[in-house]
Amino acid sequence: MSRSAREDILARISRAVDGAPEVEIPRRYRATARVDDLVGLFTERVGDYRAIVHVVPEAEVPARIAGIVAGRRMVVPDGLPAEWTPPDASDAGPADPYTADGVITGCAVAIAETGTIVLDTGPGQGSRAQTLVPDYHLCVVRADQIVAGVPEAVSRLDPIRPLTWISGPSATSDIELNRVEGVHGPRTLEVLVAVS
Amino acid sequence: MSATFIGMPGNFPKNSAQAVQNSQLRYNLRKATHTIRGKRASVVGELPDWQELRAAGKAIKDETLRHLDRYLLQLEEAVTAAGGHVHWARDAAEANRIVAGLVKATGEREVVKVKSMATQEIGLNEALAAEGITAYETDLAELIVQLGDDFPSHILVPAIHRNRAEIREIFLDRMEDAPPGLTDEPAALAEAARVHLRERFLRSRVAVSGANFMIAETGTLVVLESEGNGRMCLTLPETLISVVGIEKVLPTWRDLEVFLQLLPRSSTGERMNPYTSTWTGSAEGQDFHLVLLDNGRTDVLADEVGRQALRCIRCSACLNVCPVYERAGGHAYGSVYPGPIGAILTPQLRGMGSELDASLPYASSLCGACYEVCPVAIDIPEVLVDLRAKAPHGAAERAGMRVAGWVLNDQARLAAAQRAATRLRGLVPRRLPGPLSAWTDTRDLPDIPEESFRDWWEREG
Ligand code: SF4
């Protein structure tokens, strides 16, 4: 009987590496970055991607959200904190992402050094389709969710959940290397950083 | 349907001589490579621990390769436990058969694709077409390449050899729903692609992807992208089929903390690419299939010198600093893997039986710039020299002697080539370093000056 591809490949690998030396992994890079002003660095870096970013005292977040989304039909994912839920969203039920104007979410973690927001489909973050299909994404980041660098973010995240790391609006540089924002993902990313 | 590189005729010197005559191509390439290289340098410079990340990245990959069988089994177990299905493919034909079978089982005749080098390597689109299945590329550059019946020319920006006017022509010609008043503004062209693909994303029930990384410990796959077409393909269709080279596995979730720093900064020169998606098995109820592809990789793994090429994370930094690539263009390499990495990977994956593949180890001046920027420290010059020694005489000489003759006839160039070669940390064999700098065999290039190639490049670059 002929061997399966799996057995063949595994056998070829073990022959190929037979006698190769063992390898030590030096992890001398920064496990944690020292950043004094996490909110300041995060907002600067998000802004570099041409996203819109505001720093807002926690108590003022509901009013800011209401102002920003007024007139827009927003997807409001399950588990979004009540105080972040736009005033007129509740009666209509959750908007269909395929016809809505935008989506509002929280996030799982945010990274200052890279200006990145990570969604893990947890409460208030929506399904992957809900945060992808609408053309506008409003994301509320609590200041205590911001970590300095990539290693801290990786260690906080659960790989079993589907993750979407977002660094600015979708973009392409495929035409003569000119950056164009907004191809298939939301063309506008707006970030509210809630500080206490 | 875009063409496939498999069996492409010619050889590197001949192909590159054609490319250097094309001034549009050279202008585009020069602009692109210099721009990205500047961005890369500035974001790499921001990280005080870049060399430590690079050392860790290299070692993690080496450790993975050392125990690749074990990690693949661990990966298989984790993906299966999370509701996914794992398939193994010895070669391109087997992988294509598996994918075609999976698509047919869904009853669909169309798939959307997110840019993947592995599926280009195996000629998947053509194989699916032969089975009556249409594969739609969704990355803007891949769409341009596919609509134009063309070949990709750069790992990161595959349509960089096309200018905006050509792209407009291609769209008007080949895209049935292109707006008649389409201008050649990049924003207008991107908008036309957005509208064109939107329906397709919402309609498609099967997607095919590759992956940048697979995590053995958790069974997680990772895709980095910019446009959001990746998210569309990975998220919306009911069935997702990912075709991934076996060398893409990483042992632990934690290892991503290294590679999510190394890859975006080396590739697009950004602190982070716009979107990174990770998923484990059947995410949000999707039917998920992982096809693990060998296709020559275990041969590469068996070579003590050459196996380091399997560390490659396809960032394309080595293309952007390569003086040969900049002038020869991506097509001259006759493979989906152009530039310095292509020069060492293609001959190892395909063997050096053809004139083209045997000429690839000579597609370099051995200046070493590729090694310095490589985020996983692949010593490309070392592998090139080793491959030159191994190239079968007949094929290499048929490809090389023409250029070698030219090099030998020109004492100044020969001297320059030898000086460049002698700087190479004692890697160069005592015999002549082969037909170096074949790409300069054309009128519209300056002579190589009386200095080392490297010095010249740094001065001119
Ligand atoms: S060889 Fe190194 S620099 Fe070149 S694409 Fe691969 S990882 Fe990047």
C-alpha cells in the first residue's frame, strides 16, 4: 500500500533534519516597552495612519458618541456598554451591516507603539463581518486597555478567539505606490480614547 | 486568468537584458524600491531592539525547522481540535487536486482569493480553471495582474511594473463594470476595484487564502494585509481553504510577538500593516480546511546551507535593496519569488534542471545588502555561492557563458566583479565567480566603476 502524503512528508522531514544541531532561542528583545504617556503615544500613532482620533474624559464619552453618530445608522453589537449605545439605536434593533452607515465597538486591547486596536469578537466588539462591511468604524478605547508594545498585547490576547488587528483605515499602495485609504475595509476609522 | 511561471523559458541574463531596456519598468521599480526602503529604514530605526528581534526571529525559525515534523503534528492536532480539517500535499499537483475537490464538494464554481504566494507557486488558478472553477484574485495588485494576463513582479507590490495609465486601460478593457469615465487617479482606480469586488465578496461562498504564520501550539493561522480584501475572504464565505507551505509554522503563540514586529516594518515599512487577522480552526462556524504544502520544501530542508532559505517570511526587503532586482525587474527571475530570495529559493524548490533555474544563482553581485536587511538573517550570498558550486554544468554554462564571455572581454568590469566578490567573508570559491553582473549587459546602463559593487551601490543608491 502506498504511503499517505502525511507519512511521506513527515518521513522526509525527519530524514532531512537528522543530525542537525539543536537551537537556543535568545529572547533579549524588550518584553515590555517603557512608555511614559501611553495615551499620548497611542493617539499620535493612530493619527499617523490618517485615522481620526479624540481623547475624551470618560464622563463625556456618551455625549461625544451621540454627537458623532447623529444621523448615521449604526450597527450596535451585543454587549456594547449601555452608556456607549447611541440614543436612537435601541428601538430599531441591530442594524444590518450590509446597509448600515457604520459600526460602533469597544476593543480587546490597544498598542501604543504601533497605534493598533485589536478586536476579539467579545462583548461590544461585534462579529468579524459587523466590523468589516460598514464603511465607517467608531472604536472606543479605554485608557487602561492601552499597552506599550506588541509583546504585551500578544500575551493579553486569547488565540482561540478570532482576532482582528486594526492599524488605521484600509489602504492600498498598489498603484505606483501612492497610498489610497479605503479599499475594502471601512474607509474611515474614528477612535475615541476614554480617559478617567 | 493570469499566466503561470511554471516552465517559463529563457534564462536570467536574457530576461533581465530585456527588462533593462524598458525604462518605464525601471523607473517604477526604482521609485518603489527606494521609497519602501526609506520607510523601512526609518521604522526599523525606531526600535532599539531590532537586532535582538532579528536574532530571535532567526532562532525561532531554525528551531522550528529542526523539529518541523513535531510542530506540524502539533499544529494538525490543534487545528483539528478546533474544528478544522488538515490535508497534506506532497507537490503542486496533489495540492491542486485537494483544493479542487474541496471546492467541488461545496457545489460552487467560483472562489475568491486573497493574495498568496504558495497558490501562485503551485499554479492553483490554472488548475482550478481546468476543473471548471474560476478563481478571482481580490488583492488590487493581483487583480491588475490577473486582468492583464500578466506576471507579478514584486512580492509586496506585484503590479509595480504597471503605471496608472496602463492600469486604467486594463480596467476599461477587462473589467465589465468599470465606469466609462474612469480616470487614472489612484483613488479612482482603487474605487473601481472596490465596487467591482464588493458584489463578489458578498456573493462568494468559498475563499482560498495562504497564511503568513501558523501557530503549532494553538492551531491559529495569521494573515497580514492592507486592503481588507483578506478580511473579506477570511470572514464572509462559508468555506475557507488555506494553502500554506509547511515552513510557515511557528511553535508558540508568544512567537508572534517577534514576527508581528519584524514583518510589517520590513515589508511595507509601516509600524503595523492595516489589518492582521488570526483564526483558529472553524471560527464563527466557518468550514475550515488547511492544506499543508511540501512541493520541494523538504528537499531544501535537507540541504545544510540552503535550508536557511526556509526561514523567509516573504517581507520583500531583500528585493528593495538589491541593485540587480532594481534593474532587472521581477519577471526576469521567472518565478513567483523574485529578487535575492527568488535566486536562492527557486533553484532549490524546482531544482536546477532548466536553463532559467540554473542561471538564477548568478543573478546577484554578492554585495550582501540583502543579508543585512533580512529580518531573519538569511545569508543569501552564502547560499548563492553554494548553489553556484552545485549547478549542473551544462545548464548553468549554457545560460552563463554568453555573459561570462562578455565579462571576460572587459577587464575593468571583471576586476570590479572580482573585487566585489573578494569582500565576501571568504565565501567565494577560488575559481572565477561566474558570470557576475549579467544584468549590466545592455547599452543604457553605466559601466561598473573602479570600485566595489557595494560602494558603487551605496553611492548611487
Ligand atoms: S529573504 Fe529575508 S529579506 Fe528576503 S523576503 Fe525573505 S525574509 Fe524578507
